[in-house]
Amino acid sequence: MTKPSSGAETSPQPRISEDDRIARLQLLRSPRVGPATYRRLMAAHGTATESLRALPDLARSKGVKSYQLCSAHLAQREYFTGKKIGADLIFDHEPGYPRLLSEISDAPPFLWVLGHQEQLMRPCVAVVGARNASSLGTRMAHRLAAGLAEAGVVVVSGLARGIDAAAHAASLPQGTIGVHAGGVDVIYPAENTELAKSILQKGARISEQPIGFNPTARFFPKRNRIIAGLCQAFVIVEAAAKSGTFITARQALEQGREVLAVPGHPMDARAAGCNVLIRDGACLVRSVDDILQAIYPATHQPPPQTPMADQIHPQAIQTTLPLPPSKTHAYQTRRKDLVQTLHNQILNRLSAAPLAEDQLIRDLKKPAAHVAPAITELELSGRLERHPGGLLTRIHNH
């Protein structure tokens, strides 16, 4: 199998100075400054230093009294502590920041990275699931992660016990990425300390949180958005309904990621979330081949079966040999027809009333990786419009 190129390349740009790095760190660590506010301030004022000068007045204008910036001393201490433990601070738009992650709406402005940064530039797939995983689920996660690693894909997970730990352990020889909910130097749970150390031999651990920060429950969804954002696909082995993993799968769909799930017994609560996702259109996973076929249809041949015409994505029509000249026109015509059919199916489900993109994907019963490019094409052609919160509306002036 030809190994796919990574979706994580980024155009080289000069690295920013150490003083500017610390100022940016101070800005983002200041109260009420999240990724969106950080980017608005930087766009309005040009530099972190000027943004820091403007921030107290801006806070007062919003009714916040006695606003206090993060101190320069705290920012310096975090920066130099991170450097001391061997971590690098990578900002968005710098070489080494993953392109796929930069495309999500609330991407972290920077990441602390321990280990081999080059792993962030390779194709990535998340393998996640329940902490209280079954023996069968753990074995399945291990098998899938090992197969992905052998195929040249970096396995990403959240360093939790259960499915996450199994996925990391299986992909250690080729390198895996662990995403922390706390600081990049804080191992949680403690039982995964040796696993976390082993990851650094060929892989990487990353976090957006301050060095030394101990995670609490509300920070795990923040971690999960990074796991999904890094990856081309989000594979769930076991997840209860309404679990954090199940909710993140919905977010991954909104990010345009392929969501895949391993089915489980209907009476096992740990499989309820996976079964619901499959019912609603997620790809069913039986083996690593199902994952590779879903995300790389151009390089991985499908099982021997003939899908219905309206289930074939136009970009997934493949031939093992060049088409004869007599059939080229027919092929091109067929592909154009399939593109138009998918466009019409999308537009027929949209109106002036906003519809969530993940709901549209579920309604169409097609993989997100097939629908998302078509949505982008319709947006560029002015036939639909995106709105905050992953909502879509149809533009009726065509």
C-alpha cells in the first residue's frame, strides 16, 4: 500500500523570538483570554506586548473591575521550566504546528511538545474509548493500533487507562502521540507513568495547559478536541452513551473528521455509544482495513463488493489500471454525475433555517469524509453558507 501523505504540513515561517514567546504565553495565561480572544487581540494589536497593554482597558470596558494580567514572572517561570524538562513551545503558523489542528475553530494558539516533534507532521488517527474497558475491547484496541502503526499512521490517544493505554502501548515501536489534559509533565493517571515515559522514545506528548498543571474534570473535553483535531479519523472502541468519548465523536464530525466505531453487544453499556454512532452513520470497524479504507480510499483497495451507485463517493472511484481511451469519457461523465448527485442531496436537505453539519451527515447516511468535501465545494460556489456552531443554510439565489 502506498503510504499517504500527511495532512499536517505547514508552510515554513520564521520562529518568533524568546521575548515574544514569553509575552504570548503571558497573554494566553491571563484571565478570560482563551484561543478566540487571544487571536482577536493579536489581530487587532499586532503583537503580544501591545495586546497585553490593551487588555486591562478592554476588560474594564466589558465591566470587569480590577483586572489583573498574568504576571510576567509566572509566564517566564512556565517558559523556562518547560525548556528545562526538554519541552518545546510551538505556536500556530510556526513550522511543526499540525495543519489539521490549526483548522478547527478553537485550535490552541500553541502547544507544549515533549519528545519527537516530527510525529505531529505524519498522518494521525485517534484510537480512544472507555477507561473501564473490557478484555475484548482492550485486545481490539491493541490490534487496531498495531495495524495502523504498521501502515505508517501515528496513533493518537489521551493517556487514560483502558482503551487509550492499550492503543498507546501497541503503537510504541513506531511512535505514538499522547495528549494531556493537564501539563505535559503531569502524568494522569499515575499508573500510566511508565507508559508515558516509553512514549518519548519514539513518540511525543503534547498539551496546551501550563507546565505542572494538574487536570480536573472540565479540562478533559478540552483535551479531547485536540485529539480529534490532530487526526484524520476518530476511532472509538468502547464508549458509553453520553460519555466524554461519545460527545467528542460528535465534535469530530463537526470538525469534518471521519468517525468510526467498533460495534459491541447491545446489552453491554460500554458499547452503547459505539452502537448509536454506527446507527447514525459512523463507519463500522471490523479490522484495521476498515479504517484504512475509510480514510485512504485512493490508496487502499476496498473489500470485494459492489456498493449501490448512490453510495459511491465521486472521489473514491478508483481503477487499478489506466482507463482505455474509449472509456475515459464515460468515466469522467459518471464521476461528474456522482458529484452532482451528492451536491443535490445536500442542497435538498438544507433551507434558510440553519441545520447542524453533523445532523446533515447523519441524515445523508454517508461518511463525513465523503460529505465534508462536497459541503466545501458548495460553500465555495456560493450555494450554501456556514454559520458559527457548525450550522449550515442554503443560499437560494442560484
